Amino acid sequence: MTVSKDMKIIDILKLDRGTANIFSQHGLHCLGCPSANGESLEDACMVHSIDPDELLGELNAHLATV
């Protein structure tokens, strides 16, 4: 399992619920909001001024362990 920048947040959460902690650590706390269903990882990072490559790396590192 790997994550890409164009994946929807909800789809990443479905891969493994442990990804929610990583999103929260980066300031993305509204994982249950409607935007999570339609926003890509890259779009969410842009809106919240988060480095998408850093978040992507952490998500993929986590998913490599599950």
C-alpha cells in the first residue's frame, strides 16, 4: 500500500485508521468533515500550508509497517 498526492483523504484513512494520527500531527484535524471525502492530499496540504511531500513520506512510512 502506498499513498499518492492525488488520493482523497478518506481513501487514505480507509487504508489504515492509524493514518488519522499522522494527519492530526500535521494539523489536519477535520478528518470527518465533508472535505475529507472530496479533497486530495495535495489540496488539503495546500489549504492548510503543509508540506505535501513530508506528509506523504510519513504516511507511506507508516503504511509500510502495517
